Amino acid sequence: MLRRSFLSLAAALPAITRAQSSRRPPNIVFILADDVGYGDVGCYGATRVKTPNIDRLAAQGIRFTDAHSTSSTCTPSRYSLMTGQYAWRKKGTGILPGDARLIIDPARATLPSVLKSAGYTTAAVGKWHLGLGTGNVDWNTEIHPGPREVGFDYSFIMPATGDRVPCVYVENGRVVGLDPKDPIEVNYQHKIGSEPTGKEHPELLKMRLSEGHADTIVNGISRIGFMSGGKAALWNDSTMGQTLTQKATGFIEKNRSNPFFVYLATHDIHVPRVPNGKFLGTTACGLRCDAIAQLDWTVGQVMATLKANRLEENTLLIFTSDNGPVVDDGYADGSVENLNGHAPASRFRGGKYSIYEGGTRLPFIASWPGRIRPGVSDALVSQVDMTASFASLASAKIPEGSAPDSQNVLPAILGDSKQGRELLVEHSGGIALRQGNWKYIPAQPQANGPRAKQPDRIQPATPELYDLSKDIGERQNVIAANTERADAMRAALEKIKG
Ligand code: NG6
Ligand code: CA
């Protein structure tokens, strides 16, 4: 074992020397897809949808088999990624409405601010969903605090999600294309303005609803929340993939001569799924998979841009997702009917909204040609670790007290070590603990929404223990036969909770 790690270290040495002798630290491009599950891409087993670009990235980099988002939904997951703090430690980090205030304290060091302190130029492109302003956002003036105040030099964002108003892009704090004579108003309590809603006018909808999403209709699709005004600024759902990709690649081109960090948070494959016409019907598993095809195109564009600008060998490119998969997430878009054997969570139990592995165990690929040697890693790593790991890569300091849960797993990410975390807290409303191949799940808070009893959303009401080395699908609760281990893991979890 020792000998092997010595050998792999020795093999990596010339590359390390090369990286260190170049004057600048490597660029970092972090592509965070939305709701993409472990089984949704080819290199993780998908066959009904082809993902040649993501597969190529995996072939030239390291494909992780036990990498996690911190949470099974977007806002807490992204909060943890950005702050290096587990979201369950902080109140108010659940799924946010589109008019929520910024939930990251600008006084804290963040992933982008730490990189900025090391000389990086930083950009956030795509889905934000971490709130903006300090309450009662005025969408018609400069909106702050937001990405800039937490460390992003440039930002081009969707404020919340594709299915939440306001349906406009915000670039560096300003709504893009806003006509001042047609001001935007947003309300999550009651209807405003004269635009029809999905509830009143289902006949106007081009996408039927299965749950919620019955408020203001924008581009023929009703959303969560009410919005009036801003007609000229509304985004076009079917060009969103292209728009976000171009903003990210444009930033890369513009900043090619200085170290940069790009956080590209795609809207794909979140609902509403409106992939561009050129991807429609290109897969064998419906609209959800067509959105995966569009996502794969985005990854290909980023790779091509790095190559064209001769940045490949000086850029760490990571591809992952914010939480596990969901097929019907409120729009009856045919994705369930057209699955055709496609298994979004692969062999794992649960998905988005679930404490089981499907909730947070996701594709995670790290590529850096010339530095990372291709392979597969079973190291346990979490997105909460990006702050400490990227700080280490950039030789940046994390101020005392910031990023408290972030561990430096850079050696695992670069393939110099097979070792990741020893312990990981998973989160989906409640929390659970991973220790090696063991997973301890305390009794979880019970939801009572219309879907809470769906098999892929059931949360355990009493404690469970799984040995993932024998039972990757978390089917055999072995707590009764392993009470000592369960007690020890419960105690370890209590200690981490503090
Ligand atoms: C849920 C929405 C779902 C999605 C999710 C957030 C309903 C019925 N469901 O409340 O459609 O928007 O929030 O997804 O409204 S996430 O990926 O941003 O966490
Ligand atoms: Ca998500």
C-alpha cells in the first residue's frame, strides 16, 4: 500500500514540478449541473442517453464513485459549496423562493473570495438560488448584496430556478434588457399584475402541471411565484443552455491571461425542461434525457474553449451536480413515461429529497490534462471540501473561522491519494453519517406533502444502519445486529453537530 502510494507520487512528480514552476496557479472551472443523478451520464452507466463530452472528460480525468453534494436539494447544497459550512448548521438554508434575501454572510470568506485573495478573477454563471439583497428586492435598480459581495467579480445569473419568478437574467446586479418603463414586480404571497396564471388558465399552458407551479405564466409555462412587468427582459427557456454556455466561455476567453475561477451552474436538467430544438428527440429516454444531451453539449463547449485557448493543461475542470435526480418534479413533461429503462440514480436508493445515497452521491469528474492521470477513485469526497481543496491548490489562506466543515481533499481530487474523508455528514432535511462503507441514518423528520410516501421519497422514521460494501442499495437495515457500531456512529454524529 505504502509502496504503491510512493510510486504514484513519484510518477506525479514531474507534473507537480511543472505546475509549480509556471508562475500562475491553475484555472478552475467548476460545472455544477442541476438535479443530475449518478446514473444520468454515460460514463456512470447511462445507455439511453449519450454523453460523449462528459465521457471524454472522464476518460482524460478521474471519475469518482463516492463523491457527494452536501444536501439533496439545491439551496443547502450550494450554500455549503460556497461557504465550506454544512448548511444544516445554519437556519434558513432550505429551498428559497425567488425573492429571498442573500443567505451568505458577506463578512465570511467564501470559495470565490478565497480564490480572489490568491489573485483569481472569479465568475458565477447560471443558477444562483442563494438569495439576493437584504429583503424586499427592487428588481429595477442595482441589486445587492449578491454574487459580487460574496466574491464573484463577474456574474450572469438566474436569481433562483427556472421554475421560479422572476424569469430574467441578472448581470452584475442589473436585470438584463429591462425597460425602465415596464418595471418588474415579484410576489410570492399573492397575485400581482394582469398576467394569467396556470391555475386560472390551464388551457394556455404548453406544459401540463403535476404539482404546484400554477402561478404566473411566462413563455407558456406557469411558474412558482407571481411576476408582473419586465416583458422585454424575460429569458427564453429554449436558448438558456446556449446563453449560459456563451457567458461562461466568453469569460474564459476574456480572462485567458490571468488565473480564473468559473462557477458554471447550469439550469439543465432542472424543471421546466425546455432544451433547445436541436436536442429534442435526440435521446431514447424523453425530454429529461434531451436536457442531459444539451448539458453534455455545454460541457463540450467549455472543453473546446479551453483547448482553443491553450488552457487545457493549466485548468482543473470539474463536472458534478447539486443533488440527486428526480423525474417528475412538478411538470407532466412525459419524462416518467419515456424513461425506457433509464435509471437516473443508478443502483442507489432514493434521489433528490432523499437521505439515501441517491440524494447526494453524484457524478464527479476532475480533469487536468498533464497533471491528473486518468483513473477511477473511490475516495469519499464532498462539495463542502472545495473551499479548502481549492485554497490549497491556489496557495490561498482561509481566514480563521471560515469554511469550518471543509477538508482539504486535493490529493484525492488530483489522484495523488486514494484517501478522501473519513466521515461525511449527508443531509436531506435531517442528517446521516457515512464512515467508510457504513451509513447510519437517525430517524428523519417526516414530510407530509402529497409525494412524501412515494417509494423514492420515503424518509426513515426510526434509525437505520447499512453496510454499503454488501448493500449499496440500502435495503437491509442491519442496525439490530450492530448496535455497538450504530451507537458509536450516533455519538460521532452528535460530536460533529457540536
Ligand atoms: C420544489 C418544487 C420543485 C423544485 C424544487 C427546487 C414544487 C411542487 N416543487 O418545491 O419543482 O423547484 O422545489 O429544486 O413546487 S432545487 O433543485 O432548486 O432544489
Ligand atoms: Ca437541484
